[in-house]
Amino acid sequence: EDSDPVELWPGSSSEEAEIAINAVYRQVLGNAYVMESERLTFPESQLKRGEISVREFVRQVAKSDLYRTRFFTSCARYRYIELAYKHLLGRAPTGFDEMKAHSAILDTEGFEADIDSFLDSDEYQTVYGEDTVPFIRGYKTEACKTMVEFTHFFKLQRGASSSDLKGSLAGNRP
């Protein structure tokens, strides 16, 4: 939470691209370890060559089988939605209405459309744009509207050494 946001501008060096790639994996995959064989080598090379933006690399990681099996098929629906908010927008859902809206997208359009709804949102564009790796936006970067949002954020975030892959301290419940 004390580190600066990671940005990758056109013309960045290979080392800067590698830092951005690792930051995307860490954020989008919930701080879980990614083995070399699980990495998305083709999208990584596209990002390093400047053929895709950070946002498009985030999209490919979020739509990957790796993300889908870790957080969509193995979690309850509302737990997946909570984690998608955390991974892609850097915050907890503000309320049940946001959760219901994403549940409706899942029912009518499916998993990939739900991922697109996060990454194509005005909120994502305003906060991260094309070149910034998503990061946790917490009490230090913006005010929560209610005490419930504040406490929900901390329950969802837990700590720097935790991983979303292992579930929460209270189980895999939303």
C-alpha cells in the first residue's frame, strides 16, 4: 500500500515492462504465486513490444484460464464478484446493487463480458487509463462513503503477505 502506482509508457525499457508485468500478475491474481509455466508469454511479449497497453494485458490475464479456474469456477458467484472488484478496480464493491449488476451480466452475457464490464468502465479509465497497473485504492487514496464500505474493504484486503487464492480468514464466503 505504500508503493507508488506502476505505469508503463510507450517506449519504456524491457526492465520497466517486466516490473509492470509482475505488478499485473500480483494485482490481478490476488498476490498468488505464478509459476513460469502459468505465465502468459505471448501477451507478455506483446506488452514488451508495445503492441498492447497495460489495460489490454490486464484484460488477457483476467480472461485467462488461470484467473478463471482460481477465482471464477472455484468460488461462489458473489465471492468472485468481490474479488474481481478488488483485482480489477482496486476496491471493494460499494453495495449489493453493484454485486447484482455483475451477477446479471454473468447470467446474460457470461464471464468474459463481465471482465470487459470492469475494464471498459468509466471508473477504470478515470483511475488507471491505458498505462497504469491497477492497484488497491484504499483509505489512503480515496474516502469510503460509508463505514460498511470501510470495514468491507479491510476484510477483503487483509494484508500484504496474504493471497486471494487461499480464501479469506473466515472462508471463501462473500
